[in-house]
Amino acid sequence: MEAAMIGDLGLLALRLVLGLVFLGHGAQ
């Protein structure tokens, strides 16, 4: 297991979730 890869996936997932939440609140 590469910690760097897991970290990148975590940041990508976090950014995606925050983006969806931001867009969701903006649309409402």
C-alpha cells in the first residue's frame, strides 16, 4: 500500500464531496 496514493485519493474524494455540496447548496 502506498501512502501517497491513498492520500491523493483521499484529497480527490474530499474535493469531490465538497464540490458536490457547494454546487448542491448553490443550486437550491
